[in-house]
Amino acid sequence: MSAVERTDERSLGQLVATATAELSALVHDEIALAKAELREDAKRAGIGGGAIAGAGVFALFALPVLSFAAAYGIHNLGLGLAWSFLIVGAAYLVLAAVLGVFARSKFKKVKPPERSIASAKETAAVLQGVKPHPRSPADQTSSGQM
């Protein structure tokens, strides 16, 4: 028996079951692809978010140090302890700027899941071409439809 003959012998229920199983597998594969793509972008976004948090912490550390440096500087009007506070505060600001630039570069690499979108569009295009099987008037009246 050839494969063509075997498909002719399958009942409508078997064909519907096969189509349902294949459609379910297709949707499952689409979801798995989307998860894989989003996982990569989520990791990049997490690293970028951590860098922004670090930049914020260093900027927060710089505020009291710069405030103390300004106060001591005005008070002493010389190169004493205040200059050391000012140098530390400036170093924190430089670290915050470097982390901010790093975070920005990580966020620029985050992009939409292009492969999943393309695959979903292909699937939608294929499914748009599918037409339902025409029913005879006898089938419609037996199911209560008119």
C-alpha cells in the first residue's frame, strides 16, 4: 500500500487530530523560539540595568563627598583636607560616567525577537490561505443550523 492510498483511508477525525497536533507543535515551537530570543535580550538588559544602578550608587556617594569638600574648601581656603575629599568625589563621578556609558551600550544591543516575528508572519500567511471544508446543506440542518 502506498502513502497516497493510506491517506485516503484516514477518517476525518484522524485528519483533524493530526492537524491539531501539528498546529499545537507549531505553536509550541514558536513560543520556544520567542523565549530563546527574549532570554538573550533580557540578559543584556539586566547587565545594563545593573550598570545603571551602579552609576546611581556612585553618583549618590559623590554628593556628600563633594558637599564636604566644598564646605572644607570654603572654610580652609587652602590645599588641605578638602582637596582630598574633592578628588575622591571627582573619582566617583568619573566611575558613574563610565558605568553610564557602558549601560547605554548594553541597552542599544537589545532588539525585538526578529526571527520569532518573521516565523509568526509566515505561519499567519500560510493559515490565511487555508479554507474550511464546504458543508452540504444536509450537514447544516442536522447540526441545528439553517
